[in-house]
Amino acid sequence: MLLDTYFYHLPRAIPAHECEDIIEYGKSLNPKEGRTASSDKMLSSEEKQEHSEKIRRSKTVFIGDTWLKKDLSSIVDYANKSWKFDLSFEEDVQFTEYEPRGHYNWHNDGIKNPMNLKNMQRKLSMSVQLSKPEDYEGGNLIFNLRGLDSGSEDTVISPPPEFKQQGSVVIFPSFLWHKVEPITSGKRYSLVMWTLGENWK
């Protein structure tokens, strides 16, 4: 699939003081080790842990507060003018904490039937930068266009450097492959929200 726009970036969309409040609120909810969508029932607990850490190493918790989803969904609606996807529902917002060695390897978010909603699919993903750029090193969000740009080789692109500014937002189609590179020092906090619509036709 060829796209005119691979992602939409809005620098400093969320005020710094609000980012700090969200960080404190998210931490107070006691985030747990993030899970991956792929887990094999035949693996032992030790093997599952090793398998998961190769894919993802972070702590997460979901925030269902209406005010937060309302604020973020208005940004998604604005960004969606680029794609005009049929959207109808937002999942709860995921708060994520990355510590040193924390990462999330190549994956996409485009799962079908999330939250057991029939005939629904994730269509747009949003990532919000809560941390200040000086709070951590590493942890860059990058995208891979392989399969979308008619090429068979990897084509890696990054949001502009301004995305590392506190409160910045990037929105992209959920089928776009992406990853968070390992944190080398400090901590990175972020929000992720997925917006759903009826299955692709």
C-alpha cells in the first residue's frame, strides 16, 4: 500500500505541566511489565520471559479517564484529515515507562477485534512524548516502510527531532511497523492510544 503521509507530527501538543501531571498519575497506578501479543503456551515461564524481553521490555498501565481520551481524540481527528480513515472508537490510553535496556522491538499495532469488538480493527496509533529530552538517552521511535513503499528492503524513517520535545505527538497508521530503540540511561515516559474503525474493506 502506498501512502502520501506515513505519520503526522505535532510538536508540543500537550503542555509541559500536563505531561508532568500525567507522569505522576501514571506512576501512581503501579505499572506492570508490559506483555506482548505473542506468547506460546508450550514455553516454560523462564522461556516466556526470555521470549518477551527480546520483543518488549517496559512497564505499562491503562488509563481509562474520559478527559484524557477526549483531549487526545481531538488531535487524532485533526491528523486523520491526511488519511480520512473511518474511525469510531478509542481504546483506553496506555501509559508506558522505559528504564535502561527498555525497548520494544519491531511490531505493528494493526490487530483485529481488539477488546473483543466484532468487526473492528486498530487503524491509527498515537504516541505522546511525556518526558523531557534531557531525561533519558536512546529510546528513539523509528518506523519501517517495508511492504508499504513497494520495496523489498527495509526503509527506516524517523519522526523529526522535535518529536523528542516534551508533549509532542506522532500519529501513524496502525499497520506501519515501528519500534522503540533501547534506553541507554534515564527513563522515558510515553502515552499510546489506538483509534479503531470497521475492518478494512
